[in-house]
Amino acid sequence: MTVATEAPRILLDNVSVSYETPRGRLPVVDRVSLAVDKAEFVVLVGPSGSGKSTILRAIAGLNAVESGSITVDGKTVDGPPEHIGFMFQKDTLLPWQTVRENIEVGLALAGVSPSQWKQRIADLLALLRLSEFRDAYPAQLSGGMRHRVSLGRMLAYQPAVMLMDEPFGALDFQTKAVMGRELLRIWEAERRSILFVTHDIEEAVALADRVLVFSPRPARIVAEHQIDLPRPRNLRALRGSPDFSAYTRAIWEALGDTD
Ligand SMILES: Nc1ncnc2c1ncn2[C@@H]1O[C@H](COP(=O)(O)OP(=O)(O)O)[C@@H](O)[C@H]1O
Ligand SMILES: [Mg+2]
């Protein structure tokens, strides 16, 4: 069990969000309260269109809340806060820049002094196993490699909070497994708060400290599962274990109950 010993990094208190549409107001998030600790990995699952991306966007200050409040490190979010990294399903690399230059964007945003860039880039490329591709352009890379570059850019930025919205959703099974393993390796070495959205229940259980199950729109939290699997996690061994299956089954059932 993770026990909250410090103030949470992210705190949502009774947050509701709705969109103005030509047909009127569309309620999308319904009084969601949640707290994420400083080193916690929380995964959100729920039917598509339920409002998960909207919640992440609200935390990133990209959507206004209708009622309730969001704080990051005790500060109310009223625009994009500093030290938040965002990673989407589609990579947002700059096609005319090389792998190295794309990662430098993260260093520049973080205000890292250019004298340190060379070393930081070398370290990140080694971590992501991309050293040989430092001068390649995104179009010359596989989808999995482009995702590693996106991850590298986010890590270069060194955010205290990582918001990851189906970041590996478009990847094939094997690449997704590799990315999950890399992310865990990095996160286990250097704990950050992560909020991660996925449709993949096995991915959710493999990665998370805690899985939150959302209802169809407007999003409410309908179940919460603490994943007490030991870390560091060996994903291959884990996937065959009875505990792993019990967690995935429980989450499937919670999702089924949202119909
Ligand atoms: N900018 C917007 N304006 C109007 N409706 C939106 C907007 N963004 C999302 N929606 C609607 O809000 C609902 C939730 O969207 P989203 O948060 O993207 O869900 P999820 O990420 O869970 O799939 C959907 O019905 C979607 O069509
Ligand atoms: Mg979404």
C-alpha cells in the first residue's frame, strides 16, 4: 500500500467540466475528486468519450473547470502550470528537426543551460536506446522510435508531473510492451507523478500503483483498485501470475458495470 505522507502533488476537488456546444452545454466531468502523490503512478481507464482526456487537459490548464478546483503542488491551476509534461497518442515531434534537436526543445523549455545540453542529450539517448539515431529525422524512424523520442523530450523537460494520454495506444503489441518497460525503468529510478490514460487493462495493471475506473460521460470514478504488485516489476513474469489476472479481471468487471 502507498500511504500519503506528504501533501498530494495533484489534487482535484469535486471537479466538473462541461463544453459549450451548438446544442447546448455538454457535461463531461461530474464531480471528480482525486489525489495523486508525489511519486505515484495512477492509471485512468474508462469507456471512450467518457471524459478522461478532458480531465488531463484540465490538469494541464488547457480546459477551464466549471466547478470545483484543481491544484498542483498546492497552487490552483488557472493556465498551463510549469513542470507539467504532456504526452499524446500521436507524437508531436517537429518533422524538420533531428532526434537530438527535438529533445533539445525539452531542455530549452526546462531552462537547462546550453553548456549542459550535450551531456544531457547523450544520457537521454542512451537511456532510450536511441544513441545511433541522434541525427535522424522523425520520418526516418519507426513508430516506436518516434514515441521514445517524444518520451525523451518529456524527460528532458524534467516535469514533476507527467500527463500521458494513451501515449502508446497506436503502437503494436511488442513495441507497446517495450515502451511500458522503458517507462517503468525510468520511473522506478526517478519517481514522478504520472497520470496515464489507456484502453488496455493489462497495460494499466502492469504499470500502475492505482487504477481508477471511470463511468461513461459524464466521467465519474466508479472503482479504484490499488495494485499491490511488487516493484521493480518484471512485466513478462507478471503477466502470467494469478495476482495479475485477478487484478485485470476485477477491472474488467468494474468496467462492465459501467454499461
Ligand atoms: N472541445 C470540445 N468541445 C465539445 N465537446 C468536446 C470537446 N472535447 C471533447 N468533447 C466531448 O467530450 C466527451 C469526452 O471527451 P474526451 O475527454 O476526449 O473523452 P475520452 O478521452 O474519455 O475518450 C466526448 O463526448 C467528446 O465528444
Ligand atoms: Mg481521450
